[in-house]
Amino acid sequence: MAKQATNNGANLGFEAQLWAAADKLRGNMEPSDYKHVALGLIFLKYISDAFEAKRAELLADELADPEDSEEYLAGNVFWVPKAARWPHLQARAKQPTIGKDIDDAMLAIEDQNASLKGVLPKDYARPALNKVMLGELIDFVSGIGMAGEADRSRDILGRVYEYFLGGFAGAEGKRGGEFYTPRSVVRLLVEMLEPYKGRVYDPCCGSGGMFVQSERFVEEHGGRIGDIAIYGQESNNTTWRLARMNLAVRGIDADIRWNSEGSFHKDELPDLKADFILANPPFNVSDWGGDRLREDARWTFGVPPAGNANYAWLQHIHHHLAPNGTAGVVLANGSMSSGQSGEGGIRRALVEADAVDCMIALPGQFFYSTQIPACLWFLTRNKNPGGDVRDRRGEVLFIDARKLGRMVDRTRREFSDEDIAHIADTYHAWRGAADAAPYEDEPGFSKSAALEEIREHDHILTPGRYVGAAAAEDDGEPFEDRMTRLVAQLREQRAEGAGLDAAIAENLEALGFGEREA
């Protein structure tokens, strides 16, 4: 089935076909365990394919030595010892020792490639791992990408690895969401910030999806993969290893640090000033150790409460911005309006200092890890940097995107390409980008608010307070007739068992009184 699926590699959805096939092989194995088994093998297949492609190139060059590991390192290709090459392992897939063979292969690769030291999974020989399933999985992975040339094969493997990360996040639910940010949210952040060139940083990088999308953005817009320098930090060692493999599969060189204390208590990159920061910190963390950091120099706008890390993340990220840097941060909706424990004062200081560029309210059901509604904060160091953007001092752009997106399964929503383009184009137009259309407020969706108006709302930043209601089309139905019809619908919905609150909300929206944020 794998070969059949990859023959259609150019078609949309082929990754989903592969995921369904691979998921069947795991049997009763927990997704959290199977994740490392499957992703480790995909990674091994990737670097082996890359090695064999480079080896063929060197064999064709009379002046090159295909057994010189330096030749491979110079081409950003990992050196793969003979016993770790995929054809060797594939030939032994049905042997009872295949688990030990894979562990030995992983150890040999780490021994020959310093940048992978301590990164690869090495527990395939454990008794609890079904060796028949492992052999079948090797056969399955062997078929991925085989229909194309070497470069295309590796690209397919990279896409499959990325898709499988999302698949495992969905299968694990809340636990999986801790290492994975939904792809459409990452794409929106990247499309808005446009990290063409410079330093990109994520202080809680998870499995590295922000970096993958940033590199892809550069390539798709005519840049070079090396035009951005990538820096990151992650406190979970297992997630850090996933990130290192994810980036290696894409051929991305990055400085990703791990330490168990995290970015607040052991900032591995204290002097870094990044041009772009993209981050999805854990929401509303209460045990972040803030009581030990009351005098920290990062708290420029106020000391964050010890019981919630949201405003510590915002200030840590702002602290690491370069003079003209911008950041996109995913946070819980409550961060836009909370006034407890001094958070309202910190938010006021951020706004008054012109550190807040744009606020976006996201739809519900976007995240694997939580049902808490989320928003995007865009921070900046300089709203008047010159160049091809206008002076935005004293203004904040509000976007209410809660009605955008589509359900991709029973529990999860995603933005479409059109949704992402609409939001990003609105932001670029508001910034006054040279190639953007003139900006105009769009009732119910976007509003450029002056500082005076934000003060009137006590510096609460929920977009629904500013964008107003969308203009309703008049369908000609008399008001009395509409009321009679909607009341009848309400009674019918209640009779069918629908929730009263949901029914009332639906009918109020039909009358033009949709949900407004407090």
C-alpha cells in the first residue's frame, strides 16, 4: 500500500493515506510509544536515502572519495556507516534480532555525527516491542518515496515526518499538544511575520514546526535555505530530540538547546536579539517558579504573577527582540483581558509603550492540548522602522478571526489557505507594506484602533470590543416575520434536546446580535 500511496505523492492527502496505513500496524501499542518507533525509522530512512544519493554523486566524480566522511559533511549530509544503511536493515527486517540491529545503527550514526549525539531513539530491542510489527513497519517505510528520484524521495520523507508529528499529536490528545503547534496556526504566524532573512528564535520550540515553516516560507519566496539563522530552546528532552530529528529531516541547520530548567530559569541564549520570534508557550502555567524571579531584568513592563506565566512569556519574548524585531505569540484568550495579580497593569504598560502591534482572536477547537480559546499577540520593538512599512505608533490592529476556519474532523478546526491569506494580507496592508493594497477597516473582522480608544476600554485587547458587527445583508424579510420564524426554530431546537444557550446564541446571531466579548 505504501508504494501505491507514494506513487501519487503529488496529490493532496497522500500523507493521510500513509498515516492510516502506518497507524494500523501499531496494533495495541500506545501512540506515545509508537510515535518514537515510527518517527525514528522515517528519520533513519531519510538520512540513508540522502547518504546514498550523495554517494552516487561521488562515485560519478573521479576526483572524489565516496568513503571519505568529510565529503558528506561538506554537503550537509550525515555519514551513515554500512551497518546503518537502510538496504542492510531492510534485508534483516524479518530477523528476530532486528530491534538490536536498529539500536546498533542508531548508535553508529550518533558516533559518526556529533550533532546527533543523544538525539536518536535507541530502544527498539526492548522485549515489549513486537518484532513482527517492527519488521512490517520497516517494509512500510521502505516504500515511502521510492517512486521518485533521490531528491524528491527525501522531500516526501520530510513531508511524511511532519505530517506524522501532527498525527501523533492528535492521537495523544492533550499530551500530544505539548510538543506540536497546529500547522495552520504556524503558517499564519510565518505568513504575517515574513521571516525572509535574519535570526529566528523560539524559546519553547516543541518539535520545531515554527522553524520548518519559516524555512519553507523563505524557499517558496525565492530566498535561500541559509538566509535565516535558527535558535531555539526546549525543556522537555524527548520533545527536544523530536525537534532535532524534524529539522535534520528537512536539512535545516539550527542551534536548538535543551535544559530541564526551561527558558525562564536557565536562559541558554541570554544575549540573543532575534529579528523574528515565533512561540506557542504552554497556556496559563501556574508552577513556573516566578516567585524566584521577582527582580529579573526581563520584567520591563511589570513583575508577572507567580501564579500565571502568560505575561512572563510575553516579556521574555519582548526582551529577546532585536531593535526592529517582531514576534508572534500564541496565548490563552484570558491574557487579553485579565486584570488579576497585576496583569492588567503589565498589559497597559505594553500598550502604552507601543509594544503591541496586532491582536488576533482565533476560532475554537484549534489545539490538541486544550479547549481553551486562544489568541495571537504580535509584539514589536519599533513601529516606525522606516523601509517599506509606515509609522504605526499609537495604533493597534485588531482582527477577529473566530468565524474563519473549517472543521477537518469531529473535534478540530483549521484555517484554509484563503483564511490565512485574508488575515496576513490585512496585517500587511495595515503596516503599509509597499506591495500591499490600501488598508480599510472591515466591520466584524478588523479595526485599526488608536491608543485613545484602547484607553477607553481599560487596555483590554479582545478584538470583539473593537471590530464591531459585520454588516448584515437585508434579505427583505419583515422583522415581525423573522421574529416569528426564529422563535419557532428556538422551540424546535429545545424540543430536540439542543442546549438552550447554544440555541439562543444561534438565533441572536441571526438577528444581528452575535456573540460579543465582554
